[in-house]
Amino acid sequence: YMGMLLNRCDECENKIQALEKAAKKYKVPAQPILNYEEINLQLLGYSNQVYQSDKFNYNSLFEKIEGEFIHEAFSRVTDEETKLEKLNEDYLRNLQLVRALEVAEKIFPAAENVLQEPAGDRAGGIDEEDDKSEPRDDYKSKDQKEDIPLISTRKALAIVHRDAAHALERMLFRSVRGNIVIMSADIQKPIIGADGQKEFDKIIFLVFKEGDQSRGRLEKICRTHADMYMELPLNFQPVLEKSKNSLKGKEKTVNLTKQKIIDMLTNIVVSPNNSLSLDSALFFVRKMKMMQQNLAKMHFRIDLYEGLFWCNVKDRDDVLKMIKSSPLAKKPSLLEVPIREEFPPPPTLVRTNDFLAPYQAIVNTYGVPIYREVNPALFTAVTFPFMFGVMFGDVLHGILILFCGIYLLWAHKKSLLQTQSLLGFFSQYRYLLVMLGIFSVFCGLIYNEMASITLPIFKGCFRKVGNSDVQECVYPIGMDPTWSVSTNELVYFNSYKMKLATLIAFLHIFLGVILKGFNSIYFKKLSIFFCEVIPEVIFTLSVIGYLAFLIVYKWVSSWPVNNPPPSLLSMVFQVFLNPLSKPEFTMFSMDTQKTINTVLFLCAVISILWLLLAHPLFTIITRERRPNHPEQRHEFDPKYTPIEQIWVHNMKKKESLEESVGEIFLHQIIHTIEFGLGTLSNSASYLRLWALSLAHCQLSKVFFQLVVFPFINSNSPAVYSIFPAVIALACITFGILVGIDALECFLHALRLHWVEFQGKFFKGEGYIFQTLSFRSICEEDSLRKFHSHFAQPIPILY
């Protein structure tokens, strides 16, 4: 029954959408969009008007709306449209005939002159060069002067499209072996049908034929290949007048039929006299469909519907109050069922605000968190704008982005932006823009960069003493401005930003591994914690952690000029290339460095073997110790409800399909290789922070030198030289540095979070909690959109 009812709802919805398309086609004025309360009042008023009662019976009202409103209106409109289509075809055919006869009337005198010429002089509409056929015996020679009287000639009219005109002309000419005269002309006046469609490129043929022998053949060809064919009498003026009079009558009939359809659609759409409108009918059909979809997921016993639904704990009392207050429910009860492992995972409800919503949208684009899984959005709210600032670090450019975010905050607070406008779309991310601007300004202060200009906020700490530079103090914040005029500026900044990117890589990747441990502990998957998380932590610390430690140690230690520190990459490589031999590069004593290399190498090797073998062996041992019960028939368990029985049976059926030993080892080998290589490649991927920061800085300097310097060095007055330079630099700044480069940094920050960070712990296999609300049908003018609102299943009710 429910399946049939859902099919009826689909049929009603399709018919309502067809009526909406017809109303749009005939430009019927649409009724203003009604809100949820107005639609309910209209449905209640219609129910009272039909049943003379305050009771609201959904099934009876649906049958009433389906039969007397939707089907009846659709049938009447469809019948009238079919009638209008036939009338329009007849009108268009008559109009073509009138246009053709008007043209034939003009070319008929020329046709008379052709017919008075000897038969041998008639070209028949085809050049002799085009006719490659053999000479025909029935052609009369040019010496024969026999004339054919006009009265013995039959005339026919054919209308054909321009593209097919030449082929039809040759076909007619050859079918009668040249005993024909064809006069053609264009129909220059447009042929406009009653539906407003135009037809151009029409050509008429005025065919003159002698005798009756070829009449049937010519008529068959014309009726097959031409749009219209008609034999004309000797005097066709009465035919033309009769066609014009008939055309006026048909045009009047078409207009009356069209007006009748418009009146019918107006009564249906606008709902005069407070009757049911088309929008309200569509809402009721979709509401009925939503109810039946969810009732179909419930278990029916006698007169009781039993079903399970997910509910937020904070809303439990409100839901119970609403169920008990329903006049249609007989002794309703709400039983809280504990979540068991046999059940499918609950949906994920993440309560956000305007500040966290953009970061949650970034995470949901990758995947929705599983219920109770660590949500990366909380960490993304800090790390995402920070990494963007590391790549985009510039005081001036960061201030521009910050001002854009502040303007959107002010405009949103004053309600100055429309939701459907471009600025209204960006207003959803106003806090994100503010954070991006703040971190860009902060990193710009650390880099001491402002549109390629160094900011001497404080006095530099370097002083020239002879041929050497002496550092007298520590610069309070960021880079000393003295570096901007040094010869090794680029080398120094490259080294600094590369090491900074490596430190960020270690912290970000290590945080992802630690969060994986938190997930495994919370979900009580201790095998994952001991067999995967711990070896992954050891391997990360042995490789990337050691490199990060060397960077910090090199920065905080003082090194003599004659004994510079060794290369960091060389020290890391020798751990794995020569772990047991004498170290070539050292930062400590020889014995200490050798011990460190040996310990790190053993930790890395042991962690890889641990990660490769521990989890498969644990799975095999626990499977052997599990009692092997013979497969039993699924019987009713009193501790489960009928719907829970289905869930438990499906989960047990899925667990019975266990992997083989070879598949377990294969999956773990793939995971081990992926983690080992991924740790190194992901760490190298963070070097994009250094690369994009360097590219942004160098682009600013190049544009400043190419745009501003030529105007400054010119001999023209300052006003005429600086002003165009500033305008040009502003356009480049907004178009390239703030527009394109900001988008590039945004995309690279997305990549680092989706792949390098979330790939370490985040599965993203959940689904969003969606409340069952009839009010959602009315949101965003969905009643005016020609698509199904129920394209995806509602996941909250089972």
C-alpha cells in the first residue's frame, strides 16, 4: 500500500510541475511564495471548506486533492493544450498557403511568358551544365516553333525548405524527362505560428506540367518531399481570398483557446476565493510523500507503528512532549534505546556558529566525521589561517584581506547584503577572511615585509666594525631590517623559511598521529593503539622529529666562525645509510653522535616491523580463540525489538564474511608502505609553505621594481610620475597578489589539511544529522524549483 501511495505522490508531483511549466510558458503571473504558516492555514481552510469539519484527515484530503484538484486540472489543461497544438498546426499550414499564393500571384506573369516560348527554349529551372544525363528523344528541337497553349497547362504549388529545394527541383525535372517548367521564389515574409515560433527559409515552387501522364508521379514526389502541395486552378484568386478569410477565423480560434488555457492556469496557480493554490498542493503532496517514506521504515503491528529514530539528547524532552500532544497518537511512548555495536553508526550533529561554520564546511567537503570521532574543524580553525599566513605573509596584503573581512562583518550586522548576491555569499566566510588577514599581517611582521618594502620599526642590531658585521642586540620582533640590504638576503631567508616549514610539518603530522591514538582509545580499539599508533609515533619521532630537533638545536646554539655546523640533511641521511659506522657529520661528541644514530636506526626499523606484523598476528590469534558456533537460523531475541532484530542480523551477516589471512597481511603491507613513504613525502609536501612564501615575496619585489622604479627615475614632475605608478601597482596588487596568489595559497592550505593532516587519523565516513522537518520543504523557494526535493533519502528514521 505504501509503495502505491508513494507512486501516486510521484505522479501528482510530476503533474504539478507540468502545470508550473505550463504557467511559466504562458506567462501566468505567479503567486508570491507562501511561508510554512500560510500554507498550513490555506490547507486547513481548504479542508474545512471540503469536509465542513475542523478534523484534518491526511488520507482523505490527499485523495481529494489528487482527484478533484491535481488530476482534474491536469486533464483539462492537457486537453486544451492538445487542442491548441492541432489548431496551431492548422493555422500555420493555412498561413504558409496564404504566403505562397501571394508570392505565386507575383511570379505568375513571368510564368506566362515562359510558357509562350518554344518547348526547346525552356530551361526548366536547371542549367544544362548541371544536367549530366543523356540526351532525351522527347525533347523538341530549337527549330520546332510549336507553342503550347496556356489553357492546356496544369499548375501546382509546392512549399519546401531552402535546404531541400535544389534536390526536389532536380527530382521533379528528371522524373518527367524535362517536360516541366518550374518557377521558384522565396517567401520573404516570416511565417509566425500562434505559439510565437518563426519559420524562415521557405521556397515555393510553381510547377507547370503538360498533360495528365506525369500527374500522379509529380504529385507523389511533391507530397513526399515538400512541406505542402496543392494543385491550383486556372484562376486562383478566389482560393487566395478564401484562404485569407479562413486564416482570420483560425487565428481568432487559436487566441480564444490560448486565453482559455491562461484563465484555467490562473485559477489553479493564484487560488482565488481562498481556495487551494498550486504551491500549497505541491507542499501537501511532498509532505505526504515524506511521511510515507518514513512510515515505510517503521514496523507495523496491528494498529501500532514501531520505529527507531535518532534524537539529540538535549531535545529529548521536547520531542516526547510533541509526540504526547499529538491528537492522532494513541498512548504514544518514547523508549530510549542504548547504542549497541550491532547498530549502524549514529549520524553526526556538529553544532557550529558563524565563526566555526567555514572550517566545518572545509572538513565536510573531505568527509563528515563519524559519531564521536575527533573533529578536525577545531584544529583547522587555528592551523588553516596560520598556514595561509605563512605562505601569504605580507603586512599590506594582509591588511587588505582583513579590511574585506571587517567590511563584511559590518555589512552583515547592518543587514546590507542580499543572500543571493556575490557579497552575500562571501559574507558566510567573513570570520574566515578576518582570520586570514590577521595571520597574514602577523607573518608579514615576522618576515618584515610590506609590499616588498622593509619596515624599520626598530633600530637595527647590526653594526659595521671594520670588514665584519657585529650584532649588538636581538631585534624585538621579526627579521632585522639590515638583512634587506645584505648580499646574502635571499640565502638567509630561504634557509629560515625552509626550516620553519619543516618544523610546522613535524608538529602538524605528529598532531595527526596523536589524534589517531585518541580515537582508538575512545572507541576502545586497543589493538589499533598498540599495534599501529605506538609504532607510528616512534617512526615519526625517529625521522622527522630528529630533523626538527636538529633545527632547533642549531638555532639555539652558538657556533664559532671557524667551525660551522654540518648540513642537517647529511646528518639525517647518515642515520640510515651508515648507522653503525663512525659518523662523518656531528653536532655532539663522536660517541654521543654514534649512539644517537644507532638508537634512531633501530627505533625506525623496529617500528616498521612492529607496524607490519603486530596487527595481523593479533587479528589471527583473536580469531582462533573466538568460539566457532555453527550457523543458526535467525530467531527472535526478546531483548531486541523487531527493527533491532534486522540490524543485528545484518551486522552478524557482515561479520561472518571475514577476511582471509592473506588479505589481512596484504592490507597491512599496503598500510605500512603507505605510512612509511607518506611520512617522508608528506613532510616534503610542507615545503610548499616556503616555496609560496618566497614566490609571493619575490613577485612583490619584481612588480615594485618594474612598475615604480621607472617612474621614480624619470625626469618628469613627481605628481605625473608617481601617480600612474601607484595606480598601476594597485591594480597589480589587487589582481595578482591579493586575488590570484591568495587563492593559490588557500588551495595549498586545503591540500595540507585534507591529505597530510586529516589523512593520518580522519576517516570521514559519517553522515550529517538532518532533522525531520516539514518546514524544510518551504525553504529557499523550493516550491518554485523543478526538481525533486526528496532526491536523497532521509537518514534520521529507520
